[in-house]
Amino acid sequence: MNLCHLSDSNMTLKNEKLRGAYSKQPLLLVLCQLFLVILVVREFEIEKSRGLAELLYAVASGFVVFVATPFRFRLPIFLLLSLAICVFVVGWMNTAWVWGLGGALIGLCHLPIPFPARLTLLIVAALGLAYFRINLDLPFWPVLGSMFMFRLMIYLRELKREEPGTPLSMRLAYFFMLPNACFPFYPIVDYRTFSQSWFKQPADEIAQQGVHWIVRGIMHLLLYRAIKYFLLPSPEEIRTAGGVALFLATNYMLYLRVSGTFHIITGILHLFGFALPRTHDNYFLASSFTDIWRRINIYWKVFLEKMFFYPAFFRMRRYGVQKALMGATAFVFLVTWAMHSYQVFWLVGEFPVGRNEIALWGLAGVVVTTNVLMDYRRDRAKKRIPQTPTFLHAAQKSLQVMSVFTCVAIFWACWTMPGFVPGLTVIATNTQGFWSDSWKIFAALSAVFIIGTVAQLLRRTRLSPTSELLTSNLLSRDVMVNCVVMIALLVFSTPWFTDAFDLKTREKIVNMQREMQTAAEVARDVQGYYEQLANVNSQADPLIGAEQSTASRDSMIFMDLTRSRDDLLDLELIPGWKGTLVGSPLTINSYGMRNPPTSKAKPPKTYRIAVVGSSITMGYGVKDDEAFARLLEAKFNEAIPPGGPHVEVLNFGIGQYYALHVAASLRTKVFDFQPDAVYFIAHQGEFYGPPRHVSAHWEKGHHLLYPCLDQIIKEAGITRDSSQGTVDVLLQQRAAELTTCIYRGITQDCRQRGILPVWIFIPIPAVFELTVDEQPIVKAAVDAGFEVIDLRNWSKGTNPDSIKLARGEHHLNASGHQLLAEKIWEAIRENSLLSAPLKQTTKQVE
């Protein structure tokens, strides 16, 4: 018996070696495609915030070493590369914690004690780690949680039935997968599937399939970017039924980011011999609720089936197959909600428990359970779908796909935006002309129906998503497709190509090449479940930016230097506070300003400028003398000869301030300092903050400063009986009116006191720009009576990364403040009204 087992093991090893042999020509083609992939990732800044290009450098280099290494050393090479990537991402110390704690957890699984005792020890260890996860905010938690929160369950279950002989390197490779440190939000890979997939196909086929999936993932991410930048309306912009339909469709399609990163992850694993099955399969084409469950996040579905569905089904089978199916399916959806919350806890540090999630997953469970029962009865009745669809079947299939897409899109909106349905009801019942463009919905649905029906008729067989093996023809086709797509993208990004288009088209093409936040994202940091997890970074490192980790950790300190107020200001800087913010010294004077000590009374022969705004104005992340307000003051005084008037630039900027905050600040603080001019620093998100701010304080009964705000609330149909959600939705529809009202109030307050109101538009760099001609914000400022300085192109020709604190940040570093001060100074000198302090001088310094 042992001899037979040994013989089988030798034969298996021999077959693996044969399959692990690479041919020269296919290998060169794989490397060429990888080279093109890296060029595209760099040119389009794909997942730049987590350093995808740098990861692919390491993967390509490691792949060359992997291929040249004898077969028995390939798993150790994979592990060494995984360790190196982890070190680059979270540093040596955090890597030691990840591998040390991970090794201890794996060791507990192999203790020579009864299984119940091992399980008990693991539960105790998990609870202990959860305690520290809550109380110690350390950078390695998302990586450790990603590697062990689900895999440990799967691994322990498989140990009970695993055959002996699995090498330690395979066990470690399962937990410490190469891309995991860069992508904490990771597919739930099954242990048996992972270990059995090791060179289960010829090496050339696995590697080519891996590159093809990486390319497919890149296309998903680029499509995600295009939808997010150009199609997705913000909730505040939804006014009509057509807008609602567009929002539902595009909001659901943002899931492409998840499928894109999962394709890239599994593609990288393919390059190192792991022929894993696909993670997603044409999920937008699902034709039933059970079909969407089979197609979207397949690894999640497999995990729930193995761990929860089948055990529950077989326990309940004595009550009948139908009842067992229904009960097990309902149980799985209850577990789904719990597992999603569990995943959020380990990756983000929070455990969301809300009625919205429970209700949604409960409803989804009921719908899918009913669908499962219908499918079961249909199968029992042996109803077969013809291989060649008739027109009736094709039309029915098309309607089913459209219906499922619509239902899932609504579910997605409700999950990512709690209160979506009540808000939609308010919009529909309180917006004139809501149904005016409903014909667009009918036209779009008709077009989709016709295209879907024709596509079904042209297909000779049903969708078959299970085949993973590649023929030589498919290999050749994939190589050609990958090369054509990558080269086309590179050509698309060249200046000579973009110069052939008009200005707006060129701007869109250029924006597609950059990883940016939209203005709505900067103004409102609201994200759904998958967006929240997909944005989890490991918080440190040369790969995704060491500065970013510092900013992520230190951003919480901002709340330490502020104190709350029960009025329109909400918060203020603590007078006399001194400390460090994002690694830079920060000092607040006795009046609660980011400014040197000063007096309320204006000294003789002094021209005072009060600068108001949010965190960029305050100088978040830079030293006291590096903020642009301080630099601007120096430029003014350098241009005035000795004996001339002195210019003071007082910095009243505070993070998280919107227009109404500024208006209240002027009345309660700024005017006491007798400024000659007020410089209001504005960004792209001016219309996003005031509605929420006004809504919150109207609910509290606070005085809103300006009668026009009360008038807008009255005209919107808001009463004291209106719910908070209703008030929010109705005011968001009137965001432009609210901001314009506040702007007019600010200019009137200033001019009544003889103060010059100046509005300076400074688009935040690396945020998806809105063309100024299309921005009603600028018009609102002009109509309100501001003296407007439009610095839309202030950072043009400058690499955004060179003037930001870190990748993914929108705050400026010292270089950014220096450049901004220079641009504002140039604009002031060109404007005779703004250069008033210089009129009394005889010398102007260039």
C-alpha cells in the first residue's frame, strides 16, 4: 500500500514537472505582453494609489527567476517574492508581525491535540486578535486580516480530509499569496482548489491565461474609471426619472473595480503556476437571481456553499429536499450579511450592524430562496432550453437579463446609499418635470432589448462559463487580442493622437490617463461597501507611497486640535494648541488661527487680508511658515519699500469648512480683526457641502444668518414635520441656490463694512476637473458680487504628485503651497483693484 502511494506520488511529481516546463516562444510572448501591460498601467496610472505598476515590476522580474528555477524550488521562490512584496508594502517590522502571527495561527491548526481543542484555541486566538484590532490601530491589520480571516476557516476544515504529503511551502503559499499585501480586499481562495491548481495545466497555457486575465482586469478598471468620471451622476444631480435610471445603472457598474482587481490578482497567481478558476463571469448578463449568485464573486459563493450551505442542507434534508433548499439558502444569506460585516471589521476596523443591511440581505435571501425553489421545480419537470434559441426564447432571455440587472442595481443603490428609496420618493413627488425625460428610459430599454434579443439569436449555444482549458487557437487569439488592446491604449495616450481632437475631448482623454477623485468624492467622503473595501491600503511603503501612510495615520490628529461648537461653525481650532499634524509642526495662536501672534486692533499703516476656506487654506500637512497665506504675506511686503504700509495676511482657514461655515466665521471672528479684504478660497465641491450643513442646523433650529436660506427651505416644501432624509434630498436639489444665497450674504456683509470680498477658485490637483465654463459655481460667485480670481490652470504643466502630500491625497505639500502663492500673487498684481496695498509704493519687485 505504501509502495503504491509512493509510486503515485512520484508519477504526480513527474507529471507536474512535465507540465511545469516552459517553451521558448510562448514564454517570450508572455513577457512581451507583460511589458505592454506595465507600460499601460504606468501611462494610465491604473491603481496608482496602491502601486500596481511597481507590483507588476516585481511580478515580471520574479516570473523570470521563477521560470529559470528548477521545479522543486519554485514554491520557495514564490514565498520569497511574497515576503519581499510584504516588506516593501508594510515594512520589516509590520511584515514580522504578519508572518509571525500568521505562522502561530497555522501552527495552532497542526497541534497534536483533538480537533475540538484546536478549534477552541483558534477561536480564543481570534478573539484576542480582535481585541487588539479594536484597541491598537496598526498598519498590518488589514493585511493580516485579509490573509487569515477566511482562509483559516477553510484550511482547518480541509485538514480533516487532506491526504498526507502536502509540502509546507504549499501551505505557506496559500496564506501568504504574492499580491495579497497590495490588495487587502482579496478573493476568498479555496485551499483545495489552490493546492490542486498548481501546474494542473501546461505551464505555457497557465501563464498565457494569467496575462489575459490581467489585461481583462485592466480593461475593467479603465471602464470603471470612464463610468465614474463621465457617466455617473452624483445624487445631488438627480432631478428626473432618466437621471435616476442612469444613476442606478452606472452606480451598479462601479462594481467593475472589484472584478477588475480580482482578475488582476488571479492573473498574477497564474503566472506562478496556480491555474485558479475565474472569479467573475459576465455578471451583467445574469438572467435570474440564482444566476447572478453563480456569476458574481464566484469564490465567495463557493466559500459559502462549502462552509454553510451544504452542512445546513444535509442537516435539514430529513424535512424534504424543497424545505432543505429553502432553509439552507435563507441561512446562507443570513451568514452573508454577518460575513460582510466580519470582513469590514478586519479590513477597516468597524463592524457595521444596521437595520438597512439586515433588511436588504433578508429581502435578497427571500428572493433568491424563491428563485432556487422555482429552479428546482423546473428541473424536476425536466424543462429543457433549446440549444438554438427561438425568437420567443431569445426575447424572454433578454427581458430576464434586463430585469435582473435592474433589480440588482436597485439593491446595490440601497446597500451603498442607505435611504436611497425614501430619497427617491421625495425627489419624484417634489420635483416638477420629474417624468419629463421618461421617454429616454423607454428608448434605452427598447434598444437594450433589441440588441439582447439579436445577440441571443446569434448564439448557437447557451452561455458556458465553466471551461478553463485553452486550445492553441485560443492561446493565439488571446495573444493577438492582448497585444492589439495594449498597443491601441498606448497610441490612444500619445499627444499626437489627442491633438487631433477638440479641447473638451482632449481633456477627457487626458483625464482618462490619470487616477483622480471626482469633486463629489472630495466634498463628500461617502462610499459603499465594496468601494470602502477596495480603497483599503496597507498604510505604508515604497510601493504605494510611504507619505500616504503617515497621512492616513495622522489625519485623525486633526480632531485633536479642534473643539466642537453648538452653532453654525460646528468646530474651531483650539487657541494656543501646538503639536504635529502629518509630520509637520502646527501652531495655533491665542485667537484660534493658524497665524503668528497678532492683535484684533489693526496697527497703523497696515492693510489686512483675511484668508478664509477649508483645510488647504489652513495649510494641512505643511509647516507654519510653508502655508500659502504666510508666503503671500511675504510677497506683499517684499514689494513694499521700507517706510511703506505693512500687509498682514491672517489665516482663518479650518478643515471641514463650507460656505456657511465661512459666513458664520466672518461674523463671529473675522470682522473683529478689521480686515480690508477677505479672500475666500473655493474648490470644485462648493455645491456639495452647504445643503447638508444647512439641513443639519435647520433641524436644530439654529438661525441661518440669511433670510434667503429660509425662503429656499420654504419654497422646497420643507416643514418641521419633514424627516431628516427628506430635508437632505430636497436641499440637495437646490444646492446651487443655497450656495449663491450664502455667497451674496458674504459679499453684502463685507461691503457694508467697507471690506473687499475676493473669491479665488483653486481646483484641487489630481481631482477630476470640471471645466470652468460648465461650472455654475464661478457664475454664482460673479453674480454674488465677488471680485473673482479664476486660477483653474494654476497647476498646469506640473506633475500632481510633486505638489501633493502623498498619492491619493488632495492636500498640498510645501511645493504645492509655494506654487499656489506664486499664482495668487501674479493674479493680484495683474488686478488693479486687488493690488491696492501696492498703489502707495514706488517700487514693485518682480
